[in-house]
Amino acid sequence: MKNIKLTICSIILTLAAGCGGGSSGGGETPPVDTNPPPVGGIGRTGVALGPISTFGSVVVNGVRYDTAGATFTINGTSGSQDDLRVGHVITIEGTIDDNGVDGAADEVNFDDNVKGPIESIDVALSRIVVLGQTVLISPETSFDDSISTASIAGLAEDDIVEVSGLVDANGRITATRIELKPAGTEFEVLGIVSSHDMAGFRFNINDLVVDYSGATLDNFSGGQIADGDFVEAKGMSVSTAGELVATRVELKNVLPNVADGDHIEIQGFITRFDSAQDFDVTGFPVTTTTSTVYEGGDAADLGLNIKVEVEGDVDSNGVLVATKVDIRRAKAVRATANVDSVDAGANSLVMLGITVSVDALTRLEDKSDADVRPLTLADINAGDYIEVRGDEFPAGSGDILATILERDDADTEAILQGFVETITDPSFTILGVTIQTGGGTIFRDVNDSVISSTEFFNQLAPNSLVKAKGSEVSATVISADEVEFELEF
């Protein structure tokens, strides 16, 4: 049977990344390849890009790739699947079946966006700055086990971190994974050259100045760097002026080997938008037609910095003609509690009386001491403590379709964030769960300031986004220690 040849490249920066590398997460047991998919089918040559959602073998953009025969390149050197983690944005060359869910990898590549010391941390805005690159931290960011608190609270200025993620039109990295690195780690940054000073041997990548006066230049035509080049700069130190002292600067390719008729799947941000028929995703040009199928919204929802997954074929002008556009909206619903029951055969479980479903795009990760890799619903039992984030789906059902499911070590705190349905002061409901407040409840506004119960309920309205923390009184009742208005990401 005929197979699709498929090349999967990292979504690295505003221009799509060429194939490169990064290093593995510290303090973790390597993933085990326990569930290779079948191979076979009919397809066509193509390119796909996206972060790892789970293992067994490797799942990217909902497609499971058998990696048994693959070679791995990690930061430009030979590696293995043991070096990869959930959240890493990777590159795979291989085959995909016409069923769209199974494939086989020939080559796998990983490259981080930036690796270096944290210059500043803004907890209120959930962002850090690393080597002049703004890194946005969201509920979808995976933190390595080496970070004791799996959130921005576990980071400190001067920590050396490696960041993998997706870059928007403003050059900001939305982190899909953050890992700590030891002292002596080589610094790296990928990005677009600007403000090039040929005489001074300097250029900018966003807010970072790179001094390349002593650097080896690789792949540059005529040996010259120019504004607009997509490059990777490496070095061991930052000068007292805050400049990266580069030892090597390499010109990167933008989606190599893409040809007329290639099939492409890209997950990333819209980095240029003229219209619904003319926009870029991660720097790659895309057009839509009357036959394009939309999921998660429609053409009117497209715009600059909207996160999407697009797939289709490349035409003779090098433009992706999209057959499908999946609009990946922010995931505002969050639930953390003990599992009531699991139905692995139906890809669902129940917590807080809420049915939670997973699909091929759900990121599953075990953050508990059990550290099962890959984690599946079959590994989860009633009583396990889990966190899910996603959307109410179908709308109005009271069910959650999980974008992320993480198992954590045992705890008794219950957390539910979602849109308010009914209000009966001093209680209200979210996804059919009653949130009870009382004299001991702390009330907060969207700025995290403490307000009174009266102020809270005066502001509370149906569809308000609220997070409640407390303890389970029964399967569908939380006694709240704290309730807080939230802003949707």
C-alpha cells in the first residue's frame, strides 16, 4: 500500500522553524514506547508541525507516530526518544496513513526556542523574560519535574531554563514546556534578525542584542547576516551590557523540502492576517476556500495571534490551501479533585459529578510519584487526584472535553473554575456543581483583591468566570474556602 511521506517540523518562531534540537528534561524517567500504531494506508507527501501531547509512540496534532525505526536529533546531535517530553515542539519525518491518526516516523528533531537565565518574572501577567525573549505562561504550559512548584511560582530570577513553545506575531513565546538547566549550560536563542549593525558585529533578536564578533557563521550566503534572517545564536555567556556573546550563529531554513502537492499540518499562531483567505500560520502562507471545514469557530473568528491548527495541500505558489481550520480557543474550564469513576473504554471519567472526556488531542501527563509513561485512562483509578483543563463540550452539557489531564499526588482540595450558571446567594453553580460560601469564605475580584461577600454577589452574574477552592461536601457540592473572579485567557 502507498504511504504518505510526512515531514514534521518544530513550530519555533514567527517564521516556521527549520529542523534543530534541544535537550531533555531533568529529573524525569524517560518515556516508554509501549503502544506502536499500525502502519499502512494511502496518502501524500507533506509537512506537519506541533507539540507532543503524549507518548506511546509519539503523538503530535492527534496523530500517533511509531518511532521504532526513527533516528532522533536533539539540538543538532544524535539522541533518542528518552530525550523528549510532553510539551516539546518537535520535528518528525515519516509516513502517515490515510486514516489521519496513525503514522511511522523516520526522523525526529527537537529544538528549543530559548535557553538561558531568567531576567525577570511578572507573576501578575504570567510571563518571564529569558535572554530578551518574552515567555508567556498559560494553563497549558508543562513544567518539568525539576521545578518544585509546577507553575511560575517555582521559578526564580537567574534560573537557567529551556523553553519550548509557539511564537506569535509579536515574537512572544507561549510556552508549552519549561525545564530547569544546570550552570554551565550553553545559551541559545532562535529568532528573526533586526537592527543589524555590520560594522559593530551586532544584531537584535527581539530585545536581545547578540554580539557575533567572535562567532562562527554557518550557512550564510556570502558569509553575511542580514535583517530578516531566521537564525539560531549560541554562546556561553552574557556580557555586563546584557549582550549574548555568540560563539556560533546559524542561518535556519524555513520549512525545507516543501513542494507543490505536499500535505501540511501546522499548529501555531496566525502571525500575519490580511483576510480569512490570506494569512500566515507560524510564518507559512495559508488560504481557505468555500470547501474549507472549520472546527471550534468559523472564518469570522480568524485574526492575528489566534491559535489554530490548519491542514491541507501546498499549491504551485507555495501556499497551503486549507481543507480544515481548527480554531484552538483558550481553555477556561478547570477542575481538580478526586476521581469518582473511570470508563477507559469510553475515554471518560467522572469527577465532582462531571463527565470528563479525552480525545486524540488531549495532553496526558503523570505528575504524581507513580510517574507512569505514557499515562492513559486505563492507568487512572477511582480516588486518584487529577486536574483537567478544557471546555464545556457539547455546550450546555455540563461535561468537559479535556485539553490537558494531569494526575497529581493525593490531596483533598477541590478546585473548579468555569462559567456561573445559577445564583442563589450565598451559593451558585458551575457545571452543575453547587459552590457554597459562608462566613469563612474569602472573596476576591479579578485583581486578586479581597472584597466582601456583598460586593462579590453584587458583581456575580450568569456566565461570570469564577474559580472556587475548597473541599467536597458531596459528589456535586464544594464548600468554598475561596472564590475569585477570573479573566479568560
